[in-house]
Amino acid sequence: MSTSQPSLPPNMQISVLVFMKSLATPLVLYSDNANQLYDEIKQLIKTANPHTPKLVEKQGAGPLKKVAFLDTEISGVAMQLEPVFGQR
């Protein structure tokens, strides 16, 4: 699986949605390489151990500049194609 960003129309971008057990809405993360971020979050879900939760910190390229959460709180991850309405 290639981790390079696919070629997108100039008015579209890919965001990574991180679903948390304690939140009704997902965290929306923007990254220069959304595929790599998606794969990282998937790996965190696979390796999470409820007996030894780990603090995960991610930097974003959008409104959320930095976010931290426990790996055991992640319930899912998705990628979403969305329009760009201005500069990030």
C-alpha cells in the first residue's frame, strides 16, 4: 500500500477522522500525508492494551495544531475527501 498522497483536484483535501469512545463527534485531523496518518492510527488501534494505555500526541496541519489522547480511547479511524474553503 502506497503512503503517498493521491493527486487531488486543487479545491479538495483529505482529512483523517479519529473516533473516540468518549466523544460524540470525531477529531478531524489534517496532515500533509493523510494516508500515513491513517495507517499510524490504525496501528495504534491494533496495538492498544487496556492495561497499559499510552498517550499519543499528533501535530496537525489544520485548525487543530496539536492533539493528545490515549490509544485505548480510539474506537475507529476514517479518511474523508472534502472541499477546501480557504487556506489551511
